[in-house]
Amino acid sequence: MGPLLVIVIGLALFAFIAEEAMRSIQSASNESKQQVGEIYGEGISVHEFQNLVDEYTEVVKFTSGNSALNDEQLTQLRDQVWNTYVNNKLIEHEAEKLGLTVTEAEIQSIITEGTNPILMQTPFRNQETGRFDAEMLKKFLTDYEGMKSKSDQMPAEYAEYYSCLYKFWMFIEKTLRQESLAQKYQALLAKAMLSDQVVNKAAFAERTNESNIIMAAVPYSTINDKDVKVEASDLTAKYEELKERFKQNAESRDIQFIDVQVKASAADKAALDKDMAATAKSLAEGGDLAKIVRESGSTVNYSPLPVSKNYFPTDIAVQLDSMSVGQMKTPYLNAGDNTMNIIKLVGNISAPDSIQVRQIQVAGADLNAVKKTADSIMTALNQGAVFDSIAKKFNQTGEKTWITSRSYEGSTMDEENLKYIKTVTNMPVNGIEKIDFTQGCIIAQVTDRRAMINKYDVAVIKCPIEFSKDTYAKAYNDFSRFIAANPSPKDIEAKALKNGYNLQERKNLFSNEHYVGGVTNTREAMRWVFNDDTKVGSVSPRYECGDNDHMLVVILTGVHKKGYRSEESVKDYLTQEVLKDKKAAMLEQKMGNVKSIADVMKVQGSVSDTIDHVTFSNPAFVMKTGASEPMVSAVASMTQNNRFAGPFKGNAAVYALQVIGKNKSAEKYDAGKEEQQQEANNMRAISRFTNELYEKADVKDNRYLFF
């Protein structure tokens, strides 16, 4: 029993350890599946990334005045957040090795100096000078700290605004810190690359010494590709020569796809025409404009306030100034956005685009108490009391705030907000009004009005020409039958065109592109394309995507792993390069004895032109061959005046040239300026180092799995 008991206990312990090991493995696996990416082996979870996205989203909303972002804007925003995150991680990694840091004192110095462009994106700007005002920032931060202890005594909208502004400033301060560290790192590299005066003078000469030339060329297109023999060994040799060009930092995939966009049928268009005619009749007869516009299904809401042209789509805005009050444009097609439109101009006025307002919010136990307090405030102000002083008595700042047309036009407003905007818009400068609301009132004073513009009271009916449910159902059923009847890539390729479908091809699709075929909402298709289980030759399920107006099916045709592309995958490119080399050799042999431009022009297919101001530092553009040619610039710069040079190989032809003039630009050599120029060039070169850092960091981007 002894040995048996030991074995039983041993097996039990092994089972326990194995179970714990499996749990650990599963936990690690689950954790890795929740990572949107990885840099230097350190993962960032979807939760962490989403927090960064949310932070930046609030900044964008705060600065733009938009309450929400559409899908395309969010996609762009996520890209910006990801790129910023990766770049910051790359810089931080290098800076840590070099001992580079940004101190709190340096950040405060930047803020005090106030010249950093980032600071100009904040509200803390002096209205008179337009410059960043550090004192305004200090005052806000002091007020914010005081407000936190008295938040229950502050109006809710003030507390919310201060909270948003504080978060915005924290983002700005973080960005300043990250930007400063990046600038330190880049400056260090730039200084390490500074050249001496000999090199600077050579660079100056390359830029200012000019040649005027007569150029003759025989384009490669004069030789038929069929007359050039390309061997497999030629392609392999060229692949080894150009191999570094075929290196990629992320996996890409080749696909074919059919994108079916559902469009309105003739019956759908006829039904819309009928509805538009009825709407036009209602508008012509008058009535409740807001109700007519709302019931028409227009994508442009009727505004109860006169609004600027910025409120309207461009195609509507451009017509308003030419319309007279009372005029109506009957239903017409706008092909630009595929809509039917009606415009009725009810009236127009001249009004300020920007209004500066300060206010005191009055609250009380009941409306009688509110009225009594408000009346006493109005009396005090009318007798010369200082507005700020009264505001402070009620624990408010009374600060001046700019309200622009853009901040409220297009927004959904309740009756009280509408009343407020109407009142302050029509108030004169320094005018004071008591604005009564259901639960209280506001004492408002307009302190400035700027940018008088035309504003319009106009009803706009803009209705997209959309397909009906029956039209979509028919397109869906037809496409479903086609896919079912043609399940293989070979079948789809053979039958697509006959059935009215266009089979498109896309080489080198990367996962960070978000969309298949430029169609929105194709995340599921992207996940299928980049799934490790999807094999070359597989056909995807049918996806409904776009704005519920597209159907998509995808075929995976190729996979290119991270690293060097295979020779086969770049065969077409290699073939063109080999053809260019062999044609150049053939033409150089044909032109071997040329001694002048006239000799070159005797060669069949040759072209000639005069090019002035050719410098070594800038590739010459040859209009007759349609190509940028660095070799033309180099040869011209090295050839003496009145001398002939060639033949030599270029990008689009074999060239020869005659220098007919040498001159120097009027620019004088300035050692300091040249050093700055070289430093600027070095900074541009440094930007290319990011690719090297990116590769070393082994960056993995899995965002397509989540967004």
C-alpha cells in the first residue's frame, strides 16, 4: 500500500500543478487576446488604449464644440492616438538609455515663455494680443482648486465646463512634456550629425551652381518588351540587388473582392419625386416650417434662429446670397451628394458671428425668491455696481465668455436655451438683461459683438435618393444566389462579369487600413482577411457593410509575412527593372559612338529639349520623358561648359547632354545660415530613423481585432 499511496499522491499533486499551469497559460492567452498592440515586448490592452482614445476624444469635442464624432472621425482619431502612442514609446525608450528627461522646471519655463504653438490651441489667450497668457492659466487653476471645495454651490454647467477645461489642460501639459522630450532627442541627433564648413560649402555649391543644358534622350519605350529576353537568373540577381526595397515592417495580404453597392431603383426615385412635389406644395402654401421640414425627412433641420451659411451644406450655402426673400427653388437634383432639394428663403438679417457675454445665475428657494434677488441685482447694476463684484457675492466668476455661431448652430436646443441665445444675440454692447427660466433666471451682459455677417431664416429640404427595402432585398437575394452557385475563386472569377459583378484586386492590404475596398464598416471582413486560420484561396462569408448599402465578399489570394517579400511576390516589379536595365544596355550600345546632340537625334525615337537652372541638389524633371532624373542633374553638374557628356542611363531613357551655360545664383554664402540649413536637413533625415526604431521595437498592431 505504501508505494501505491505515494503514486496516488504524486498523481494528485501532478494534476493540481498541471491544472494551475493550464490556468496560468489560459490567463496569459486571454490577456494577450485583449491587447491592441505591443512595443518592445510590452503590450497595451484594449482598455488602456480606449482610455487614451476617450481622453483625446474629449479634447477634440472640447476644442471643436462637437458633442459627438462620427465613425470616420473616430477611426482617424484612433489612428492619431496609436501613432502618437507608438512614437512616444519609441522616443521614451531611446531617451531612457541616453538619460534624457524633461523636468517640471522646464515645463513651467515653456508655459511662462508662452510661445509654444501648442499653447495657442488653448483658451488661455489674451484677447487683445492674441498671445498665450500664463496669468490667465494660473488664475484658472487657482479658481478650479477653489471650485472643487465648493462644487455644490456652483451652477452645474459651470462645474462641468471647469472640469472639462481642467482635463483639457492636463492633456496639453502631457503633450508639452512628450513633445519636449522628442525635441531633445532629435536635437541631440541633429547636433551629432552637424557637418564642418568644408561640407557646408560643398552643399552650398551644389545648391547654387547652375547649368543650362541641351538634353537628348532615347526613351526605353522605343524598344518593345517582347524584343527583350528576361531570364529567371536575371530576376534573382535583381532581387538580391534591390532586396532592401522589399522589406516590410508588418504583414500584408493580397485579396480579390466584389463590392455590391445597392442603389435606388427607378421606382424608388419616382416615389421620392412624388413626396418632394407634395412637400413643395406645403412650403408654397405656408404653415409650420419646422413641422414640414421634419416630416419631409430632410437631412437639414430647420433652425428657429437665423443661421450663418456655415450651418448649411456647401451646395445650399452658395445659393443663399443670390436668392430674394420669399423665393423658393422647387425640387431639383444635386448629383454631388445624390439628393433631391427644395430651398425656401423666409428672411435674412445682419447679426454678429461672435458675442462676448458674462452672466450671473440666480437661484433661490422658490421663484419669488429668485425674482426678488434678480430684481435687486438688476437695480444694483443699473445704479453702477461692478458686474464682477456682484458675481463674486454669489460665488461666481462673472468672467467674459465668447459665444460663436458655430457653437450653437446645428445643435438641438430646448426652449430655454433658445430663449437665451435669442436674447443675447439681439442685445446691444454693454446691455444688461434679466432672462427668466422655469427654475430660475440669468442676468446677462453683452460686452462685445464682432464679425457682423448675414444670417438666414430658410427652410431646406434635402432628401437622399435612397433605395427601398424591396430594392435591397432583390440585390441581397441576387448576390446570395450568385455566391451560392459559385463557391470557388475560380468560379467567381469566371462568372462575376457575366452576372454584372466587378471582381476587383488589391495587393498589399495592411491591417491598419481599417477598410476593405474603401468601404466603411468592413471590420468583420478585415478580421477574416487577417485571421491566421484564413488560408490562401479561401472565400469569405458575405458581409453587409457601408451605411447598410454595401455587400461584400472577399477572396484571400496572398500572404506576405513581416520581413522580406518573396521574389515571386515582387516578380512584376523585378521584371520591369530588368527590362529597364537591358533596354538601357541596348540603347547605350546603339549610342556608343555619339559625340554630339545631333548624333543622338539620328537614333530612331530620340527626343530633345533645353533645360535651364539644373543643380546637383535637385533632380531635373525632363518633360519629354515625363521623369525625374537625378543622373541628368549629376552629370550636368560635373560636365564643363560647352562640353558633351553621354550616353548614360536614367529612369526613363538613355540620355546625353551638352552644357551650354554655367552660372551661379545671386545667393551669398552665409556660414550661420548654411549650418542652420544643414541642421534642418539633418532633422528631416532623423525623421527617417523612426522606421529603424519601429523595426527594433518589433511593433505589433492588432487594432483591427477590436475596432
